[in-house]
Amino acid sequence: MDISAQMLIFATVVEQGSISAAARSMGQTPSAVSKQIGLLEDQAHYRLLNRTRTGVLPTQEGQEFYEKCKAMADKFKEAEAMIQSFDGIPRGVLRVASTVAFGKSQLIPALPEFMEEHPEVQVSLDLTDREIDLRSHGFDAAVCFAEQRKNPDMVVRRIMQSRRVLCASPEYIERSGTPSNFTELAEHNCLRVAGRSQRNAWNSIEPKSGEEFEATGSFEGNSTDVVFRAALAGIGIARLPLYMADRKFKSGELVHVMPEYAPPSTDIVVMFADKRNLAPKTRAFVDYLVRRFRDTKDNQKT
């Protein structure tokens, strides 16, 4: 038995006033409790209890030691009560990280329904395009592109497929014209994502195309959302997820450039640390996202 368990026994003995009473309350024999007290005194190098006819009393050193043991016992009881209160109902603060673009355009609009379904959950959302380490950053879950999963120990569930499209504002098209192939596209002001070379390699999955080039231009932004705003402002041509551009195509604020262009699609996933003993709030959130976006693939069609 380790010293922390012995300290809990000691605190119980002092509170009960006798070894036999403490043993009964803990479901142990008096000899077993007496042995643990003896071992604790050996480690402390002090007598902690004085035996009397009616029971035990702490020595001066024992009384001071008891105060520390009692504080630990109180914390243990609080933790035990908290565990026993777990009833499978999602509750508490749910810390979520999400890519900026998906978070603004898709996740935040989806949160009211989730929070209505689970009124005891409070959501703390961090929008970032930096790489997320769930454990070190303290997040319960992260919504990101599948390729952003760097740690193979993380568990992922697919939310939806994200197709990318080329787009520009009508003002830019009127000013600079419409490219019809990759050669012409390379001559346009292509909007870049800062510091992410793989995101700036625009290519196609069309077998007959086989074309790929590094997007270059006079503007770059630190997130897809910034590039989206720049495209709306007429700065240049952007490659964006269809879930961001689709409504703007319908409203006329953006024009679908080279609609035959078919870049490789990617999966958007929700990432979490472990399937086992997953907190009810996290499990509810993951299940909700999968259910909410299950049919979003229909929205990926032009």
C-alpha cells in the first residue's frame, strides 16, 4: 500500500477516534489498519498516535500531519463524488479547435442546434489554421482537413468531402478576362495561402490535363478565409472549397472560373484523442457533426 493510501487511513482513524471504528468504516480488519499506521509512522520517523483505553489520540506531530492528510482526503472525496456523478449526460466546457474558413462558414452556423440538444455543454471555440496538438493544447476535438492529421495516434471521423473550385469576382473578370486553361490561368493574379506551398500547387485530376503550377500573384493571406475575402474584393482568382464559394456563385458575387477544372478533393474530419472513455460531451459533438454534415456531399456538386 502506498503512502497516499496510508494517509487516507490515518485521517480516518483520527476522525473515528479508534482503530477498530476506522476499520469497520473502511471494511478492513483492525490488525490491517494498525499495521498500515505502524508503517506510516516508520516512514515519518515520528509516533503519530497515542493509544488510550478508549481509542487513539494524535500526538502533536500527528495532529499537524492529520491536517495535511485531511486536506488530501477531502480532495479525494471531491474527486470520487465527481466520478460518481458521471451519468453519461454531456456537460461541461467543450474545447474545440477548427480551421478558420470551415469554422466561420460551417461550424458556427451548426452550433446552435448542437447546444440546444445539449444545454449543459458550454462550447469554447478556437479558430486557427496552425497545427493542433490536442493533448498539449487542451482541446477535446479539432475539425480540420484530413492531411492536417500529423499524429497517427489521433482518432478521426470523416465529416464531409471538400471539393475545391476556382473563382473570382465579376469585377476582376471584367477587368482581366476569363482564363480557359492552365496556361492562361498562370498569367492571372492567383491568390495564395501564405507559407503553405502544398495549398498553392494548383493541379487537376483530369487524366488528359496533367497540368500543375504554383499559384503566384500580388496577394497572399494567412488563411483560406482571408483569400476568400480577397477574391470577393476583386483582387484575383482564388482556389476555394465549394462550401465557401457556392452561395456566392448563386448570389453572383463570385464567378465559377474554369468549371471543368477538377482538383483533388479532400476530407474534412473531426479529430479526437481516444475512443475509449471518451467524455460524453466529446462523443455527442463528434456524433452530431457526422450526422449534421452526412449529406453535405450533395452540396459539393455544381
